[in-house]
Amino acid sequence: MKRKKNKIHVKQGDYVQIISGTDKGKTGKITKIIYKKQQVIVENINLKTKHIQPKQEKDTGRITQIEGSIHCSNVMLYSTNEKIASRFRYKRNNNNKKQRILIKNNEIIK
């Protein structure tokens, strides 16, 4: 049986603003979407420290920071021109293709 992919209101490459949690108010670009968990990864947001052990004798261990995932309900599309977060609606253009348009300022999302 084929599983359906969960719908998420944002796409990879969109600019979003975090609307709840410890990083509330910060903005960033979506780098990855995890459809199964309905979560997104935003660059330089929700940073976690990861301790990496050495694999071989010559290597040294290190501590790196990676981006943790955020539930998609905690992000909202963001207009970089107007500096406004907004919901969106679909509208058809002249070629009868669907476009996403921000409600607050009628900006087309690419």
C-alpha cells in the first residue's frame, strides 16, 4: 500500500519567520523538509551541539553545531522586501498557473 505524503504549507527555499518557541521572531530560509514528521529545518535556527567521536586513531573528536528541526505549524511565510510575516492564498495568473500570494501585501512567492 502506497503512503500519502503529508501536506506542508511551505516549500524548500521559502523564507519563513518562527512564530513560537525559543527562536521566536527569527527569520531564515528552509533548507530541508521532513514530510513524515511534518517538520522543517531552517538555516541557522534551532542550533544543537553535536559531539563527534574520533573514528580512527589519528582523528580528534570535535564539537559541531547542527540545525534542529521545527514543526511546520511554528513557521510562517515571510516577505523579505516588506519585512512582514503573512499567510498566503492561491491565485491563478494569465497562463492559468497557480501562484502563492501573501495576504497582507499581495506579494508573489517564488
